[in-house]
Amino acid sequence: VAVLGSFAVSARRGAGERKRASNVVCNFSKESQLGAQAPLGFFDPAGFCENEEKFKDLRAKELKHGRLAMMGALGMLTQSLVQVPGMEDVPKDVTACLVGNGQVGFIGILAIIAGLEAAVFVQNPAKEPGNFGNPLPWWNDYSDEMRSREINNGRIAMFSAIGIIASGLYTGQPAIEQLGL
């Protein structure tokens, strides 16, 4: 009887501990995070965001990719108009990274990105995802509205960058000529 009683007590304690652990997990709601907006709300049909840790990891990656896509889309439009000295023979379209001095420039850009990724843009677990400090010291706005704008602009820039690349490969025209300018 004593042995059965000890099993019952330990089972009751284990159930109480499980209940507390599930309460901790339930405190995180991905549906209430920034970026979950009408009309879709929180969009994760494949179920990648299983828990808070996975959500934060994927959000930091989404922000990094969005920032790179914003710079990349702007860069692909700019290279259609302006060329760096020494790059006169490099095409103005997306194949620039495959030709002559364009290869050197492409490798240089990849080296800069790798250095920034390894040394500067390292995620601090104590901060929210994507918070690497203020990159523009004269613009000090880290409000929820500004962060939401950054997420949305990054999302549309990812589509823009892939659209510029795909249309450039399909037509062979630089990005600015895709706009008819």
C-alpha cells in the first residue's frame, strides 16, 4: 500500500509539473506578434513556428533576408543607371556577377556580407529578433509601428528582388528597362 501511495503522489506531482510547463508554453502567442496583420493574420501553413525559440530564430532570419532584399533590389535598380569606375565593360543586368570585373565586385560584396554576418549582425538572445542596434544614429525610431513597417517592406522587397532577377534572366534587360524607363 505504501508503494502504491508513493506512485500516486509522484504521478500527481508529475501532472502538476506538466501543467505548469504547459502554462509557460501557452504564454507565447505567435498570433499577437508583429507582422501578424489583416487579412491573413499569422501565416504559417507549414507549421514551422512550433515554439517561441523557433519563432524568434525564423523572425531574425526573415528580418535579415528582408534587409538584404531591400538593399539588393535598390542595388539592381541603381546599377542600371550608375556604374562604378573600372566596371564599364560589365553588363548592367543580373548577369553582371558572371562577367570580368563584375566577378571581382561580386566576390567583394560577398566578403563584406560574410564579415557583417559573422561580426556585426549577431543576434543577442536577450533582445527581440532582428534588434542589432540603431544603424542610423540620426533616425532614432524603434517603435512597434516602425518595426512593423520594416517587416512588411522586407517582405515586399524579397518579392521585388526575385522578380527583378527572374525578369532580367528571362528578357536579358537591366532592371530599370523592365520598368520601361
